[in-house]
Amino acid sequence: MGVLIVSGFLLIMTVFRKRLGWAWLSIFGTHLILAAIAIYVVNFSGIITDVHIPLNPATIGAVTILGLPGVLLLLGLKITLL
């Protein structure tokens, strides 16, 4: 638990020392919301039947980092592994 607290404190210090401010947080939040919307669209559009991508931190994180190719990656994995 101590390592988590120290690393969190050092991360906050790095963010404010580099003068990144809060702009990165709004960009990350926008990407996070768009990732959730993209997964919802895939789940409820009915384009591909019997494919459901669960909304959990791993799937939303993949789509947040990778963007639209992340959604296609998750669809490919779901179809391949099913």
C-alpha cells in the first residue's frame, strides 16, 4: 500500500512540475467517454449478431488507448475466441 501511495504522489509531482496542468485530464476523459460510446454502439447496433463486448476497465482501456482500431481488435478477438 505504501508503494501505491508513494508512486501516486510522485506521479502527481511529475504532472505539475512539467506544467502539463489539467488539459491532459480533459483529453483523457473525452477519450474515455468516446470509448464507452463506441462499445455501446457495437453492442446495441445489431450489425454483428451474437457479439457482445463487455464494458469493463480492460476493454474500455484498450479502446481508449487504441481508438477505433481497438474496437475492431476486440471484435476480432471476440469472434475468433468464440
